[in-house]
Amino acid sequence: MSKQLNGSVAAFRPESACISIKCNTRNEFIFAWSNLAHIHDGKTEEIAQRGADELMWRTVLYHEMRHWNDFLLSFWGFEILRRKLQLSLNACALLQTTDWSKSSVFIIPMASWHAAAEGDRAAYTQWISENLKIPPERFYDIGKFSEAELNSTAPHLEETLPIRICLRDAKIIDDLHVGFSKASPISVQDVFELGATARQLLAAFDLAGRGWALHCLDAPLRHGYYGKLLNLGANFLHGFQPEEICRFQGLMATNCLVTLPPSESGVISNLHPGYRLTYLCDCLSRIERRQLARMIDNPMKALECFDQILGDPPLTARLRITNEYFRRKITGMFPAKSERLFPLPKAVLDLMLGFVGVLLNARVRLANEVSNSLEAFCYGTYEAQNAMSCILPPIVFDFRSMPEEDRNFLSAEYVGMPFDAGEICIFLSDEMRDVQAGYNNYSILESAMSHLMFGSASSFGGDPELGDLIKRWLPNQRVVRYVA
């Protein structure tokens, strides 16, 4: 989830459950780090009149922390991570059990290559064959499966099980990212961005005052992507104070993201956050102004109204049901004899299970906090004063574009930092530090699988460990990228 509001400096990455922040100068890091310190101690600092760039940097973590909280609470966010882990394990099994002596060329992205028309595949194979001087029969054959075959358990298809299962996993992930959004003009990412942008604005009002914050952020908010997002509900929210509007929009976004698992909901559109938000805005535009004012004043009444409109059980009940769903699903991914199913050392699997377990605990802990103090969550305190009562995500600081003298300054000045100021630095909370090895294993494995299956390394694309891992799996293969 990249941020146009914050330039290209920050992103929350649901596949690896981390926040990444790119700092080009020492001051950019100092501003972002002070933001993290305020999350730690619950303080705020007035920065009125200091400039738009500093205001953005000092509020960027509120934006990303809202993504983290919405990721944990939403069905979509946690399901993406669970499915990516499942794909990583299954693809690892495929790569390590396939007889690669029969092929010399491996075409990626596997998902796009499988989806390509037969004629396109034949023409591309011929073109690559002529350029590499390698006969087409030496290309790894991914096969061609119908949707029914991808999900089939028929015995006659058993010999194609590993590749079919990987392609099935990839299709589910693609549907969650893309296909899931075809039913609505508002995408899942749009709903995440609305909540995070509203939260960042509330932080900016607190830090710089409403007038200066709106002056600094006028251009990115009035025009383009974020202006369009914040216009959602403009027809019925007009006339309320900016703080009230942002708080209400953030509440709408989170409520629409917290859906039931598919098995618990009868209509697929009920699961789509974009569809839910569109429908909710349409219904709210038709209610009496006096009733809307009561909802603006009382977030608890707003949530009750949202539930009635969308036909949902209460938000706290939805969180409890999805917690149980993910507990069952994640436990089932790591059976007692998992080392026989997945060709990874059991110690590595145990470390990854520890990391995923901490994420599940973070979800349960946040859900409990929200259930016990729902009104505090509605006012955004879980990205500020109450943040430390929950588990913080890994925060990756990218210093690769920072001048060396600035990095040396940080190393000397910030001796107390829980990391060294190298090119890539990861801040870990105590809970995440306990499972750091599992996080490292998962992020590298997930990046490798994203590269091979989807053509992109979602976590740390330039990490040398990623290339080493792929070379170990495909030591004698020419990895060729398919371009449609």
C-alpha cells in the first residue's frame, strides 16, 4: 500500500506484515523517529509553522500504524498473509521435489505464464528458444489447467498436484488483490487508504493545528487520488468540523474492513470492503441530518447504525468469529508431521510458526483492546497513546539513498537505537524481536515466491539472500521473464 500523500517514502506491506520507510536524509529519519518515540511515550509535540515536509514526516507513522491496525482487524489483510504463507510453503515443496534435470529454462511469473493463451505461450517459447539457442522441449512445462482442475482432488490428476496447488494458491491471492475488487468501483486498497489518511489528518491537526495542517496539505488533499477518497460522504458530511469528518470516515473505513469469513456470510458482496463502503455511504446520504449529527457526536451510535445498514453482527462479534477462523486455519497449516509435507527443516518451520503465531496474538490482543475500549479506538488512540498496549509491526528503515555522512551521523548520534544505521535497518518491538529469525525466514521465502509466482519481490527485492535462495532451488535453470 504505497502512499501518494507521503510521496514514495512509506508503505505498509500486508504480505510481510511490516512498515517500510525510505529516508533520504538524516532529518527525514529524525522526524520519523521522533514520531515513533511519541507512539512509545504517548506525547505529542506542536510543530505549527515548521513546514509541510516536516508535518508529513512527523505524521507518516500514524498513517502506517492505522494500516497495521486495520490489517490486523480486517479479514482481507490477514487472509492475504495466510495465503501467501501457504503458497510459499507449497511452492517450496514444488521447487525442491521437481526433477530439474529434464529442463533448462524456467519462465516467470508462473501465474501469468499459466494464464497466457496457448498461442501466446507457443510464440513466446519459440522466440526465447531462438535467442537462447535452447530447444523448446528443455523449457519447464507448467501445464494448463481449468479452474475446476485447479481445485480438483481427482486421482487421475494426482501427479500434477504440486504445480496445481501452487497455481490454485496464486489464483486465490490474485482474486483477493484484483478479482475481489471487480464488483465495486472502490477497491479494498481505497478503503484502507481512506482510514489511514483520515488518521494522519487527525494527527496533523493535533501537532500543527487545524488551520496550518490544512494549509500545508491543501494540494495533495484537494486534487488527485486522496482528494477523491476524502470526498466519499462529502454530500452528507458537509458542514461538520474537519476533525469530526475525519474521525467518522476512519470509523466507516475500519467497520467496512472488518468482515466475516466467507463461510459465515451468505452473500459474497457482503465481504467486499469497497462494496460495503459504497452501500454505506449511499444509505447514510438519505438519513435525517439530526440523526447523522447524533452519530457524529457518538461513535458507538454510529457503529450500531452501520451494523443495521450492512446487516452485520456487532463489530466485536465479527472480530471474535474471525479470530477463531484464523486460529483454525493457521494451526492446520502446520500439522504435527509437517516436515514430511514440506521439504523445509522442522526448525525453520517452527520459527515461521512462531512469527505467524505472534501476528495472530497481535490480532487477538488488538481485538480484545478494541472490544474493551471501543470508543477509544474510534477516536484513534491505538495509533498514538494506546499503541504500546498492542504489538507493533516490524518497521523497516531504508537508508540506501541516504548520504554516507548522514548514516555515520545517525550511528554516532542515535547510539540508543535498537539497530545499527546500515543501509536497511529493522526496528522490532520486544515481541517481534523474540521471533526475529522466523520473521527473517518468512520474509525471504515470501519474497522469493512473489518473484517466481507473480514477478515481484514484495518485501526486500534487492536482498542478496533472495537471489541465493532462487539459485539454490534452480541451480541450472535460466530464469526468463514472460512479457505479455
